[in-house]
Amino acid sequence: MSLSQPRRPTVDLSSPPPGSTFGPSQNKTELSVTINPGQDSPFAPLTLQTNDIPGLRRVLDQCKRLKESFAAETDDDYDFEPFGWVGPYIAENALPPLLSPIPPDLRKIKKPMHARLSPASAGQSGNDVSDIEVLREGWMRTKVEQDLYARSEKASLKIRVGTFNVNGKLPSQDLSAWVRGQLQQSPAANFVPPIKEISPLSIGDTNRNPIEDGMETLDLNGPSENSDSLTSDIASVATASESAASTVVPVGTQSAKTAVADTHSDVYEDPDDPDMLALGFQELDLSTQALLYSTQTTREDAWCMAVFAGLGEKAVLYEKLVSKQLVGMLLVIITKRRLRACFSEIRTSSVGAGIMGIMGNKGATAARLLFTPTPLAASAGDYEGKPTTLTFVNAHLAAFDEMFERRNADFHDLSKRLQFDSGIVADDSGAGSGNGYGPVTIQLGIYETDALFWLVRDLNYRLTLPDGDVRALLQSEHAKEENLTVLRTSDQLAFAMRSNKAFDGFIEAPITHPPSYRFGVGLLTDGLGYNTKRKPAWTDRILHMASSGVTAKQTTYTSHPTITMSDHRPVSADFEVEIPVVAVTEYETFVERIWRDVSSAEYVDERPRVRIGPTSIDFSKVAYKRPVERTILIGNPGKVPCAFRFIAQTPAADVCPSWLRIEPMTGLVLSGEQAEISLTVYVDETSAPQLNMGVTRLEETLVLHTALGRDHFVAIAAEYERTCFATSISWLVRLPGPVRELKSPAADLLPEDRGVNAPREIMRLVNWLMSNATDIDGLFLTRGDAQLVQQIRENLDTGADFTFDDPDKNPKVALAFADALLQFLDSLIEPVIPTLLHARCVETKSRDEAFELLDLLPVVNVNVWISLTAFLHFVGQQELYKDKVERLVAAFTPVLFRDDLSSPISVSAVGRRNFLRYFIG
């Protein structure tokens, strides 16, 4: 941008006309402004002239500000507000985000709405314009789901997903249990007959896999109508130095390699049969050559043949949709033939993450496809449905126990590098078509989908417990369910998800099957068949993530121990994906209608207004784990949409205290409408410790901020009733009476040297159980009735007598007392055995050593320990419990030796149980 002053007009110095005065021309100063769009722009420079110097100065100041803001931007979001008068024109022609052909990033929309907004506090609003955009998009998605999807027809797509590390082997067993979920058979019954007859006298031939011999005589790579060089696109050049190998797969024809006969009219199609199979293989080829140069598709063809053979007579109903291979990783997607026309825009991708971070021995393959269901009443010619995007990832991460952080890093690396070519030309790629490379297209990440199944892979996450612990827990015939819980607690992937180090936002169903790795043969195996040189682990996992517009219900999650050809056991999971059936025109019309209501919310001149009621809420009495709910209404009496959010009082504070829950914390209200906000006081183990030791009067002020408007305030008050739960043993023994009678913890607690020997509450529970429940079956092994447990807790807090009618005739009462004791011990701030002593307890080798170690405990902890273990010893001597002592030990160990879930290192679970067993017997 440049400025210049045009040539001034000539001044007439001759005598002035009669009646006038002599002087120069009265023309104002005029400036020319030339705007040059740049050398690469096809537009010509623009020259403007003005004599409004103050107005020009304001324009130049704004241009300078915009230029500096643009230079400082590091992402797509802008941190400045455009001119107000431009906004309505921009909004009118803007494309609603919901009409974009690219789904939003799942990681973004899975975050709570308030976590996606700009930082703000009372009196210091954030970026209200960008917040309005986020809230508006969330409001529109909710409206689509509640008003459009809820009344639409639903299509159910049954997907069976499997993962199998084949350890370089070719198929030699029946895979029907894995691909069809048939009842388990003995391994011998699952052996696949050789393709080529083996002579018992051909000693040399018996050293080779008969499948491999048979493959040499078959040509499965012949020409086909749809060349599988495109559908497979085997990226077996192991360097894989490109960020991602992405392929677009043609749609409409079928490969000769996967074609099956059309004569399947007599084959019954069971409604429970999967509509789609997504199968991931790892370590398909372990040869050195596979890391150096491309290989043929022989191994892929062999495993595809074995999969179709496993489908049995149902194989004629299916066909291979797409496959993607990178060295030893193979992803194969098979679908029912009648659904073939519902899939489109099938794309694949692969990246290497192995040796030097790029080799293909580790990495991932992925497939992305659109599924468009058709309503039953629609005809094929006049219906265009809204498609749903499904993405599948098959990954193989770094091995070995100590490579935990490397596996997390590999996950994040693959999340960034796995991309698909969308085929959509980027807006700024117009010049690219003239340089010989064609236009630049938008690349899609794996999270830009409606449902992501990162579930066909060898994740290689291990167990942190010692090897001996893992094998002992697996081989124990007692307390199998409790043992499985202990193993899951020590799982590295579970820890990575808890600590948000990897797979944040993914869902994994509870694991109920034994570890799928590592099995062996011969002398180097234990009693369960696991290799004695490698610790068993759940290395083969299936996780998923879906948007709120798609329901992905997992129905099974299991391994298949009868398939024994590899050192891994295959794992499978079944999903029922419910997809709304909506026509594109219906969807677009609905979105455009609601878009008109909110499109210019941030650009209107009128300030948004809200009416809140009530602004003062008293929850009255609140107690531990007893939720109390109130509601407030937010009305919009103004003429413009109003976006609101709850914000913190100060920048360093939380929006609300830990004992209060607000739902929803954000929202958008149209003119003349209102929103209901639920406020719930719920005191749990996290908030109770602080409340027990503080004042009982709870008061808080909530700040509700309206975007581009002002702040509003809601006063909250409640009276907290203290509880003996979620406290410490050392604090309980200093209580002068029931905890509910404590007025001031700072002044009323007894001196440390005058406290009781053990908490009264624990002794009351133990004494009642000893007197009334030793002949009741299921103590500590069956959960108690929640209302009865709450009543028992109230009696403990108030000091009231236990009043239960005929407890001897009602076993539910005894089970509730037992459950209350376990919950009480589990809620203690510090476990009975302090965390610092867990390792010392594990090292004890005899009962005498165990008793000597008690000297390191505080006296009150020793008294609690002796009382509990003496009672458990007595219960274990009863006839009902002689074969359940191990289950009692398994039930009490996690609460007496509570695990530190924030630590990646686990202390021996077997050692802690042995320590407890020294006292129980």
C-alpha cells in the first residue's frame, strides 16, 4: 500500500473580480492510495483518492492492525474481531460448518464444550466471537441429533473386527471361530487340510507349510476387472519415507481374486451375521527381504483365502471391499455383497514407524470409506442419502516392556502422519494446476470421521506386574474375576489412557479374556501354554471412538485360544453401529433453516439479554454420596440469540467447586426461548476430605457470562453434614464422639495422646458382623443394597444404634454391612498399610517377619489391622468359607494395600496377598 499526493491545481495571481478577495484555490488536500495485491496475484493494483484525511488515518491504522494480527497467527483461528458492519454480509454467504463434506475432528468434539472455549473469568471475557462460533456449531449439532436424527429411520451395521499377529506363519487352521464367532473347538478339529497331498515318505517336504507349497501352484494375482494393484496398493517398500502413502480405491467392480459364485440363493442369511469384517494382520512376513523391497501379494491372498474358508457356506454372501498392506501389516475389509453399493470413496493409507522411525516393520495401515444406508421405502433411483464416514486403523507399535514411552510416541506420530487424500481441491491451490503437478487437494486425518475403529493391531502394551505375579494370577483357580481385575489395573495401555498419554477419548470394553501373548510350544512353556521367556500380556487390543450422531455399541470382546498357529491368539470384537437414514436434501434443508436463526449472532448491534431465575439457591442439607439437585432457567427476552457459559471468578480458579456439578455449562438460547440448567451437589471421595475438616456452611457464587454481553451471578448455599468416610484413621481416633456432632475440627479434636485405640466406626462394623453375620454366605464377595449401605453410613455418622428388623433372617442386611466396611476402608485418605511400606511387605518371607513389620506402622493402624485380620481369620474357619479364603484375600488386598493408580510401576500383588495371608491363615 502506497500514498501519493496528486499535482496541485495552478493558482491564479491576477486581480480578483470586483467584490471578491484575492487568495489561492480553496480546494482541500487530496491523497491517492494505491493497493497492490502482490506479484503473484492475478488482480491489478487498485487506486483510490480521498480528501478525508482523518478517515484515511483510521483506515490505515486498521490495516496495520490486521496485518500485524495476521502475521502473528499460528493457526486457523483468528484472535481479532472484524468490522461489525462486515459481519452480516459474511455470515449470510458463509457455509454452515455442518454442511462441510469433511467431518469434524473426533478429538475436538469429544472434549467437553466448556473446554473448547477461550480462557475467561469474571470481568475478563475471552474471545467472545470465536466462542460464539464454537457454541453455535455445538448447538446446531445437538438440534440435528434431537430434532432430525431422533425421528429418522435407523440403519444397523454389524461390524466384526479382528486382530491377529501371525508371527510370519501361513494359515494352517480353521479361522471360523475368529471370523464367524463359532463355538470353540479343539485345535485338532480346526486344522485345515493341505492344498497339496503330503506323502509320508517325503521327509523334505514335511518341513514346509503345505499351504505355502500349494500357493506356488496357484495364480491368485491374475488380471481382474478392478486391478487389485490399486485396491491393495501394497506399500512394502520398507523405507516408507513419505509421510503417508494414501490411495483412492475405485468403486463398482469386483476383484477376480475375491469373487465368489453368484449361486447363493439357497444360503440362509442369519440376521446375527456380521455385515462387515475388518481384519488386521501383523508380522505377515518376517523375512529380511520384506524390509528391503516389494513383495508379491501371495501371503495376503493366502490369508484372504483362509478367511473366506472360515466363513464356510456363508462365504458366497461376502466379498473383499479393500485391503492395504505395509510389509507385515495387512488390513482387509470384507462386506456383504448386497451392501456393496452402499460403500463409496474408499481410501487407504499407510506409514512406517519401525527402524529409524520410518521402516515398515512397525507402523500402521488404514482405510476410510463412506457408508450410505438406504431406507426400506426408497427406490434406488430417486434417493441420495447422507453418508457416514467409517475409518479403520491397523497398527503395530514398538515391542518390549521398557518401550512404554516409545509406544505412546508412536501413537501420536501415527495419529499425525496417517492421512487420506480427500480429492477436494484446496481453496488456495489454483496456481498449482499450471506447474505440472495438478491442483493441491485437502488431506484428511484419521480423526476426521464419524466413527474410528483403532482396533485391528498389535499395540504391544504390556503388564507392569512382575512375571511371577502375572503367571500366578492367571493359573490360580480361585478368585479368577478378582485376579483379572488386578491384571487390568497393571496394564500399560489402561495407565496411558488414565493419564491421557495415549488413546485419550477412546473406549475399550472391559477385558474378560486371558492375555493373548505370548504362547509357546514344547518345554519352554508354563501350564497355560505361555512362553516362559516372555511375560504374558494383552498386546492385541481393540478400541473405538464415535461422534454423538453415530451409536457404536460393542457386544463382544474376546480372544480365540483354539487358533494356535502363532505365538499370539487372535482377538475379535463385535459392534452394532446405528446410523440415521437421512436424505441429503432433507439434511441440508434442516441445517440451513437452523443456520438462519443463529448465523449472525456475533455481528448484531443489539446486545444479548438473558433473564435468570432463581439467582439464589439453597440446597439445604447435603451429605456424602447423596446427590441433591436444583434447576435454574435461563430465558432470552431479547431479539437476538444469546450464547452463554459459566466462567471462573478469577483466572486461576475453577468454574465451580468440586462438590458442585453444572449441566450444561454452556449453551445457546434463541429469542423468546429458555434453557434449563441442572445444579447438583454431590460429595464424593475427592471432595469429602476437605469438607470434613472445614466449615460445614458451603457458599459459592457462580458467574454466568453472556457472549458479547455482561456477567450474571448465582449464589449457592448448602449445609454439609460431615461423614466418617473419606477421612484418615489418625483423624478418626481423635473424634470426641460421632463425626456429625463435631462443631469445629480445629478446636474440638482430642489431643493426639488422648485419642481412642481404633476408630469407633470400624469397630462397630466388625463387632456387628462378628455377632450377626458369620454364617451368611457371600460376605465381602457380593455387593450390598445401596439404600441399606447408606442407612448404615448414616448410623455411623450420627452414632445412632443399628436398627434392622430380624437381621438373622435377612441376609441382605449382612451383605450391606460387609459392603459398608469395604467401602469405608477404600475411602480412607491413606490405606491401612501406608503406600511407602508396600514394597517392604512384599519382601517378607515368613509370618514372624510379617508381625515384626507391624512395628513400623502407627499404633492405631496396627489395632485396625489386627481387628480386621482376626475377624477374617474367624470367618475363614467357617464351613461356608473354607474354599473362599483366597477370594476374601483378593477382596481385601486392594483396599488395605490400595494401588497408586498415578504410578506406572506396580508392586507385587501376589506379595501383598501373601502378607495378608500370614495373618488370615
